[in-house]
Amino acid sequence: MQSIFRGRHFINLEDFTKEEVDTMLEVSLDLKKKFAMGVPTPYLLHQSMFLMFFEQSTRTRNSMEAGFAQLGGHAGFLDSSSMQIAHGESAKDTAIILSRFGHAIACRYCNWGYGNKYLTEMAKWSSKPIMNLQCDLYHPFQALADLMTMREKIGDLKRVKVSIIWAYAESHKKPISVPVSQVLLFPRYGMDVVLAHPQGWELPDWVIAQAKANAEKYGGSVTVTDNEAEAYAGAHIVIPKNWGNWVNDQTGVAAAGAVAVVDDKLKAQRFWKCTEAKMVTADKNVMYMHALPADRNNEVEDSVIDGPHSIVYDEAENRLHTAKAVMTLLMGGR
Ligand code: CP
């Protein structure tokens, strides 16, 4: 077990060794059991932190806010549009001031080409941990909760086939940060990862290269395909989810909600939907996962997301327990 976490930033799970990720999972499970038994967990008593959001959130905001209260602290929600950021205040000044006021800063900023740079700049100047609540490249809290969920359901994940599958959506042009974090993390647990998407929705080359290096090191595999049927065939876990074609996008416009997403190129891919017919080609005990929110009846049929193979609510619940574990380790550990 690795136990030196205090004061570190949490921006990308690649910054943590596998042993450290294992420790995060162990602490998450311990906190989950205590939550179920009503055992108080006042590990961060009287601490304060700031939750900065440039975009909307249901799970991330509330898992952090409720989770931090359950640890004995107070988390203040900050909508970036009502901060002096709206008048151009820099990441440096914001980070220095907020880190003098409290014990950690967490931030969601998904703007393509800007989000990760903004968080990295904050991390350079903040005297307290910076936590990534999703940027344009990574969503470490989501990937950690997904890993915890798969471990709870299956146990040892070695040689388990998990398929990360692009899916059609009209709700908004979603960031690539969820599939990027998953394709980097899952091979570290020896999983056979299949990444399937139509041409034009590639993840960056350096992500695939790093994912394959992780697979090589830990005994998993990474296959990239534009064949959706190959991804479903015999899969133990499927994660069909939309992401935008950001990689060649030079606009840098907001990822969440501000972009007209439905064009002819996208519409041509509307058959990339998770259906019951596709699910029957997977393993008989296949599990359906989605980070949520799902674009129902575009990304997935209701009968799948509401059906017996779906574990989306267990997955979402684990956002709470993993968030509490990371906050406890970074803010309360030694
Ligand atoms: N999965 C996830 O990050 O959900 P929110 O956008 O609601 O936070």
C-alpha cells in the first residue's frame, strides 16, 4: 500500500503508480462500507475547499460537495461566470488566492485546447492540491469510479474484454476526457481494451501510444477499430458513449453545450447506438456502463440502460466513494 499522497495534485491518473491507484480503491471501498453502516468519517474536519465549474455538472459537483461534507469539511461551489475570471483574472492569481483561503481547489474546465493548460497553470501556483473535475483531456474521478465498479462486479480484471465504443448523440459535443482516461487506465489492470469509433472520431495518437505502453507493461491489450460489431462480440463490459471530433478542431470553443453539434457528418453515424440486438452478441453476462448523462435513444436504447445488464447507477454511486477517497488521501494523508 502506498500512503504518500498529502499535498499532491490530482489531474491525471497517469501521475500515480498502480500501487497508489490500488490504495485509492482500497480507501474508496472502506469509505463505502462506513457510509453504508452510518459510521462517521470526519477525516477532514474544519477544512475548506473550492469547487470551480466552467461547465454544468450533476454527479461531479454533488459527489464532491456531499462527499466533503461527509468528511467533515465545507466545499464552496464557484460558478466561473460569476468570478472575476469573467473579467480576465488569471489562473495564477485565482490559484494563489484560493489556496491561501482553503485546503484544496477542484476545477472543471473542458474547453478544448484550454482546460488542461488552465489546470496545469493552477497547479504550478497553488500551495494546496488541485483536483481535476474533468478537463479537455482527462476525467480521473470518472475513470477511478469505473475501475472500482468493475473490480466490485468482476474481481480480477486480467484478460477481461472491455469495449469503449463511440456512440451517436445530439445533446452536446462531449469532451474526449472520459474515453481517454479509460483507455489509459484499464490496460494497467491487464484488461483487453477495444476502442471502437467511426473514422473522424480518433483519440490523439499519443493517447493510443501510451495506452499500448501500459498494456505492454501490465499484460493487457489495446485494439483500435472502426468495426462496432468487433467491439461488442464477446465483450464482458461495454461502454458506449459519445465524444466529439475534437482532435482536429482548432476553434477551442466550449465543449459543453455551446456548439451546434448535429451536422451531416454526425448524422451519418447515427447507427452507432447501443441496442439490445448488439448486446446479445456480447458475453451473456455483459455489463453496460456509461458515465452519464446519457443521451437516451441516441446513444443507447432505454431497454438497455434500464435493463438487466446495466450497472450505471452503481457506477454513478461510486463517484461519491472515490471522490471521498481522493480528497482524504490528498488532504488528510501524510
Ligand atoms: N459523469 C460526470 O462527470 O457527470 P457530470 O457531468 O454530471 O458531473
